[in-house]
Amino acid sequence: MYDFTYHKPSSVADAVKLLAADPDARPISGGMTLLPALKLRLNKPSAVVDLSGIAELRGIRREGSTIVIGAMTKHYEVATSPEIKSAIPALAAMAATIGDTQVRNRGTMGGSVANNDPSADYPAALLALGGTIQTDKRKISADDFFQGVFATALEMGELVTAIHIPVPEKAGYAKMRNPASRYSMAGVFVAKGPHGVRVAANGAGANGSFRVKEMEAALAANWSPEAVAGIKLDPFLMNGDIHGSAEYRAHLVTVMAKRAVAEAG
Amino acid sequence: MNVVVPFEGIGASVRRKEDLRFLSGRGQYTDDINRPGQTHAVILRSPHAHAEIKGIDIAAAKAMPGVLAIFTGADMAAENIGGLPCGWQIHSKDGSPMAEPPHPVLAVGKVRHVGDPVAVVIAETKQQARDAAEAIAVEYAVLPAAATMEQALAPGAPQIHEGAPGNLCYDWHIGDRAAQEAAFARAHKVITFETTNNRLVPNAMEPRSAIGEYDSTSGDYTLFTTSQNPHVIRLLMGAFVLHIPEARLRVVAPDVGGGFGSKIYHYAEEAIVTWAAGKVKRPIKWTADRTESFMSDAHGRDHITKAELAVDAQGKILGLKVHTHANMGAYLSTFAPCVPTYLYATLLAGVYTTPVIYAEVKAVFTNTVPVDAYRGAGRPEATYLLERLMDVAAKELGLDRVEFRRKNFIPPDAFPYQTPVALQYDSGNYHATLDACLEAADWKGFEARRAAAAKGKLRGIGISTYLEACGIAPSAVVGSLGARAGLYEVGTIRVHPTGSVTVLTGAHSHGQGHETTFAQLVADRLGVPVAQVDVVHGDTAKVPFGMGTYGSRSLAVGGSAMVKAMDKIIAKGKRIAAHLMEASVEDVEFDRGIFRVAGTDKSKTLADISLAAYVPHNYPIEELEPGLEETAFYDPKNFTYPGGCHVAEVEIDPETGKVEVVNFTAVDDVGRVINPMIVEGQVQGGVAQGIGQALLENAIYDQQGQLLSGSLMDYSMPRADDLPPVGVATHTTLCTHNPLGVKGCGEVGAIGSPPAVMNAVVDALRDYGVRHIEMPATPAKIWNIIHGGRRMAAE
């Protein structure tokens, strides 16, 4: 990696100040994406602002019918949190499938959400659950927040501070892993909750995680795996690579949707 | 009080002595070594598959902080540094020697694959070296690339080397063509089969690393390197590249974290750090990162083959014809030419009585990383071809695949058995390993398991009855076939004054457990407890000589050298014992550490004898030298021939195409087993790599010669959850020509398993009219087949 200045602020205000003062500074949470990029010299920030010392970014709590998860909450904590396991078991189960033990004990939900990797798990979950992303400046709905491959509504220097998720009536997740990276090749999160029936897919879309509206309509009418089994997605909107064609991924979204509904019960 | 001494000799599952060190993080790997005053090298590599180097501007880089030196190919050429040598010369059908183009250590004039080394920066820190490497300006004129063998052989293809017209390295053959044609003429049926053996990236856990050091007071060079054969590296680098006499060059291969063949070869980086250390007069360390490993470690496999099998009306094989294209990559790696010839085509008889075989092999240069031996080397390619072909043929002949194999087995009473492709098998019992494996895998119960398969899953079972050849030898024969080295091994047994033993071996352990297995040989023969045996390897300054570890040779060849040395120890010990016990030598018997005068109660321990040998107060000094240390060189009379049977059982999820190996059974004949636990581990490791090849791994280049699967994000390595429980058993027939009766177990897993897995996959898809599926059987590929997909389905 190239040399950079290292900061470890203890408050969001200080972190935001550091980032505002230097447009080439980058925040780092778990570092599961930024660190490899730094090591490969694919990224050359002037400074790295480490968010791990900010206590206000931690913690999971229930506020009425909403689960609020601090941005620096690790995947392991999401997977094992009693609040999440009882309120949104599908989210806890999903977090338990991210990466491996080491990744789950370093990587954070806020980092994953802010990065919006098209193969990451959380974006589809938040889209399906109708989550809201809280930043140091504002609240943004998941629908508005995720804007394509590695693209979000975050402005320069804006930090994700927490994720708010309304507790659903039921939810389920299923994914097919890429055999090499073990990231999602196609994953589908389904939820029935205060925002109605919502379905979102990751890994497969040419433009990142996306809502599958035709499946939402089908499930709203008939919440069963069979309801989505016949829905075919347009391969033109899918991503193809050496691991699988767009046609294959389109097919996988249907299969995973079916399994996610079965999982949700 | 009786002390119970556990049996530690041949056949005991002694716990691996080296594991405490490895498992507690106290292994000493090359990158763990730091020499006083050490500097760091970073190698600038070609980003292009094929390009002319128009110019290299190092001025800016040289002025950067911490930079001590920058060298290019021109600097090495100016000092008459040789190219990297090839250790095996193949002759084409017409008698002409193979094309053997120069392989400069640092590229001169042209780069020929992505990763080809262009310049080296030596700096105080690795960071500084990397910064400076980025500041080197290389002007390339990019040339069209020949990234695949198809591209390289096409008319008008880009010419990679001046001395290799049409990018052909050699056009070799073996066997009797006329006899083959005659056999085919009277065949009841000829089954044709085409297949590609997928290209693999070895991916040892420890990346390659090298430290070069120069002592200006003595003129001595030292190279620490991740090598499977330090003496071979000393020989090749000293004699052919850097022109340093052996006595001035020490090569140390300390703990090495996996090799699988990829650490046999003499690599550019070894020569670079050693030579440059003499220039900058400071030690220089280079360690690959994973990206560099992908583009600089020799790859494996990569064959395209067309085969025809002639069978009579009774299902007996009449003949086999094989035509193979083998990818050499951009340059000839150390042993590359012998892999698709003498380690491949000579194995095409397998375990069958095929009376005539004719095989042609064309070796092709491409703009890719060099290809060389990888766990199994040639034998997995031959086995995969044969064992898939046996299944395809059985199906087309309407025969049961097990019975078709059994009908064509070399019978157990036919040994020694001469094949039509040069090899003479010394021993084996293929019926026995087959029967034992079918029993252990409950082959008979499969249909019930298929019926009971998890909901919607497609279950299949596959078999492979394989044979391989290990401990390649004898030196005179391999020399006549083109080897530029001998293939013996060296062992020294040093009995210390109080009776403990140091073993010095030319074999090298990089995961095999030699420190334990070799100590067991000493325990068994000399009666010395394993804890009192030290095994030394991997250092040319300590071990007299050696050819190293590859081709499952360590025990069959290296262990046999130790036995010969121990026999010399025993012979000398008897003479000392005879003197001490005032008996005649003929009357002295030796068994596990005790010298006895036959028919009396007189005895001496090995420790008594060694003490007398080192403190020769009462000693036959007129006729015997003091000391108790013996060295033996062992040159085998033949290869060894492990063989056996593997059965794989798979379940396929038809909705996703994902194949799961749910059960794997191996019954191998590896000759006498020294440590059953280590053999089991070796087989399991080999099976893991075989399943990797069958289901996951694939090195894919695009048409421009960029490696698309150039990182672990895109190259699928097998992981623990990809692997089933692997049941391992052995059925032994002894090797008849080495003193231990051993055959070798390091590669059997990787050789026998890929066709067993693929035969199971094809079996699982039997309702889909599938004749063949190319490796790796990825989910996407299987899904395409099941769903009558488009182009990929026919592969």
C-alpha cells in the first residue's frame, strides 16, 4: 500500500470534520474492501479515518417496531444478536453466511451498506425489508440509497451512522455463492412487512442489487414458493462472467426467490 | 518396572514430529528468515502477453528514496548470465530435437506472457522497491498474442519464439502405429472421445520466496528458497545461469509450505536475487504476493486430446490411439517437456491389457505462464482420459462399466507385465483393489441410495481404476529418454557416539511428514526411538547431495538410499561387535538395535557399538576406521507402480447445477505402508486437489492472454466444505525392486479422483443424454446441460 495519514477519531463529528477537510481522505470501518484495495495499490487515499473508535456507531437496539443497528456493528454481532434473532431471524441468518469467521468479526454492516458491492448481502436485505439508512446528515430510504454498482446516495464525506429496519411479519433469504469468491452469485431476500411484500436480489443484476417488482406482486397475491417459481427475469438486466452467464443468473434469481419464500415460511 | 515402548517402526501411525512446530506457528519458512543488512527486491512484470520492449527508462526510479539498484535483462546479458535451462530434451518423430528457445532471466527485447519479469528494483524496504518499480517507464509495442493452443497453431499465428516455427516445441510419438492400425482394422467397434484437461494454478499456501546473499570475504553465495530440491537448484543455477561453482554456492530450502510440483523448477527470481546480491553486496529478499504467484508459478495440465479405443465383440480392448496437444506456455519450464510425453503417454495402458497403443503429442508454445508438472504430472491427464473413455466405451458397448474394466484388467499373475508403451509393471492386483473399493463404497447399495436421494437431487456414482508411475528411474534409462539429470537419491545415516541418529536426506519435505516417516525407518531397522532420530534435509551445506522430492519418490528412492546406508552401518557394526564380543563376524546377528552372537547370550546394543566406534580404545583399528556414519546413493531399477480404485458419489441440485461430492472412497495400493496416518492424509490431500480439478479449478485466459481467473476471487480453490468424508484404505502388493517394497502415495489422490468424480457426475445426469462433460463441472455448466442450454451444453 501507499503511505497515508491515519486518524482515529472518537466521535462522528470529528470523523466528519476530518473527511470534510480532506477530499482525498477515506473512512474505514472493517476494512474488508478498502484494505485489500490498499494492499493491491488500487487506491491511494491521502488519509484513512478509522471509525472503530467511535462508540456512538455501535450497538443494536429495538425502538418499538424498528430495529436500529449501529453502522460499526460487525456481521458476527448481527448474526448473534438476540434482538435481531427474535425480530428478524432471516437477517441474523444472512449475516451468518457473510464471508468467513474472520470477515464476520471484522466487517461491519455500515461498511457493507456504504460500499454497496453488487455481490454483498445487506443491500438486498435492506431493500426488501424497507430499511432506512441514517447518516450524519439525514435519513435515506434503502430504495433511494442504493443507486447501482458501488454507487449510493452518500455525498462526499457523509457517513452512515445507523440502519433502521422495521420488524417484518416474515422474511427469508437464499443465495447461491460464487464458487471462487463465495460472494453471492444470486441471492434473494423476501419480506412481508409494514411496507408490504418486497423482494430484492443481489449478485445477479447488471446494475447492482435490485427490487423484483413482478415477484412482489405475485407474492402479495399468493405468498408461496410456487407464486414466484414461474417468473422469469430478463437476462438482459443480469450480469454475466466466467462463473455464469446472464441467463444462468436470471434463472438463479427465480430459484433463490422460491427458496427464500420457503425459508420465510 | 516395565516401560512400555510404543511400536514406532514400519506400520505405526506415529504422530508427525513436525506438526508441533507447524501448528504453533514456529515453522521457519523462507520469508521468516531475515538476514543482517537485508534489502528487498520487487520485480516489474509485463502487463502484456506479447510485446516488444522498445525501451526501459529507469532514471526516475533510480533516484527514488531507498533504491540501491535496478537491473534489466540488458544488465544480465552484459555479464553473460545464462538463460533458465530446461532439464529434459524431447526428440520429435523425425529425430530432430525439440525447439528450445532461450529463456532469459529478465526479458530481453520481448515479453512473452503477462508476468514475464522485465526489471528488478533493489531497495532498503519493499515499499520503496515497489514505489520505484512503478516509476520505471517501459515502452512496449504490443504484439498480437497466441493465448490458446488453437490460436498458436492457427495459420499466420503470432510467432512467439524465433526458433520455434509455428509455435511448435515438438511433435513426438510413442508406440507402434502400424500395429495400432491393424488392430483397429479388425475392431468390432471404435469409440472416439475428445477432451480437454483443464489448466490449473498450483496455489501452494506459501508463496514462493527467495533470499540471495553474498559474502565478499569468501566469495560465497547463499540462496534461501522455497524449493522442493535445493541441490537441483544449485546445479542448474550454478552451472547454467550464474556460473558459480558448487563449492561457492549454498542453497537452503527451509520449511516449505506446499509445493505440488510448482517448487521443483528453477525460477528467474532465484537467479535474480543471488546474482544481484553479488552486485549490491547485501542480502536481498523477494517474496511473491498471491497475484505474482498466479502469473509466475508454473501452471499444470492443459491438454487437448482426441482418443480412439478399438474393442472386439467380447468387450476386450484391441488398441488405443491418442492424439494430444500439450500447452508449454511461453517458455520451457525445467521439466515441462517430459510431462506430456514420458509421464503421460507411457501411462496410457493404465491397468488394462491393451495390446497396442499409439500416441502422438504435439507440444505448443503460447503467450501464457509456463506449464510444468503439478501433483501427478502427466499421469492425471492419462488417467482422466482413460477412465472417462472406459465409461464412455462401456456405455456405447452396452456393458457394465465395472465388468468392462474387470474384463480388461491385467491379471494378478501377469507380473512383471510389459506394456506396449515402454513401462514394465512389477506388481499389482487391480481386482483386489477394485473389489475392496466396491465393498467399502457399497457400490451394490447405490441404486437404493439413488432412490432415496434428497428431494429433487440427482445422485450418481463413478469409478476410476487407475495406475500411476512413481520414483521415475533408472538414471540410465531416463537419460536415454532425454533427462539431463540423474534420478537417484542420497541418504546419510550418522550414528552419534551415544547411539542417537541423524539422517541426512536429499529428499525434501514440504508437507509430506518426512521427519516422521524417515525416523520410523531408522526406528524399525536400527531400533532407535523416533525421538532420538533427527532428519536433516533442504540444505546443500549439510546434505551430501540429492535430487529432491517430486513424483512421489521420497520414500521409494530416498528411503531406499537410507536403507542401503543403514545396511552399511549394520555391516560395520557387526565387525565392531565381533571384535568386542570376540566372535567371528559371521556369527553376529543384528535385530532392531541389538547385536548378538548367535547361539550365546552375548549381546551389545547399537549404543555400545557406536561408543566404541567414536572412542576406539578397544577397536579393530587396523582393519576398520573409527566412526559410524555411512552414505548411500540409490538408483532404482524401475519406476514403482501404485494403483487402485476410487469411487465417488455425487448429488446434483438440478435447479442450480451445483454438484456435491457426498462420499468418496479410495482403496490404493501404495506398496508397503510405513505410517498409515500419513498415507491417509496424503491421499485425502490429493483427493481434495482432484475434486478441485473436477469441479472447481480452471485457469482461463482471454484471447489477449490476460489471465481472467488471476486471483482467488475468480480461481476456485477447493475448501473444506467442498469436500466429502474421504474413506481411505490400502491393499498392498509389494514393489519388487526396492528394499522397502514401497511405491509412493503423494499423488494417487490427485490422479485417481478426477475421473471418478466426473464419471459420477455423468452418471447422475444419465437421464439427460449426456455423453461427456468437461472439467470443471461448475454449477453454470451443469445447469446449461440440464436446461438444454445453448452452446456450453455440448462441451
